[in-house]
Amino acid sequence: MAELSAAVIALVEGPNNAHLATIMPDGSPHSVPVWVGMEGGHLAIQTSPGSRKARNIARDPRVALSVTLRDQPFTMAAIRGRVIDRLDGEDAWSIIDRLSIKYTGSPYPQRSDRVVFLIDAEYASSIGY
């Protein structure tokens, strides 16, 4: 596990734009916007258990994230790692609600069809212009 710098953590903890890249069955990349936060030293994202990203992660846990500062897109973090856990039920909902409050100001409105993936960062860097 890579130690995340204060700059990377600040970007992940803020309501900043994040994109998750996973690996498709044919080896090509798949990139989508996600909410991201920190949970016990790991990055956390939420999604539907049947989503393309969830299916990709189930087959290959390697992922990459980019996070850009909402007001300054040239301040960014690049993170590579592996999904190490999938949470559902109440364990997931407490994280999902925290992410939703961070990004929207309210708990997540849909109370079904969500899981959380925890990511162990293996590489992380940040830069600001």
C-alpha cells in the first residue's frame, strides 16, 4: 500500500471530480466519473453491483483513479491500485451516505442496488499548476 500524501488525501476528501478506470474483458480501458472518499486508509467508491465497472472489478481488481480539484482542474491526483473489498448492507450505506452528503448535501436517495468498493492505493502522485 502506498502512503498517500496530504495533497492526495485533500483531493480525495473534497467534493472533487474523479474518474475511475477499470479493465474491460478485452483488455481495453473503461473510464467513468465516480464519487470518491477515504475509508480507513483506503479509497472508497460506490456503484450498482451490476454496473460495467463492478463487473470489470470482479474479474480484475486493478483500477486507476484521477481526481481533479473542482475549481482548478490543473490540480490533480493520479492513483493506481487494487480493489481489496466489496461492502454491502449497512456497512456500505454509511459510506454511501457520507459520499452523497459530500457531493450533493443530502444522504443518497435510492436505498437499494448499491455497493462500495475499497481500493488499496499502490501508487499515488499529485501536481498543481
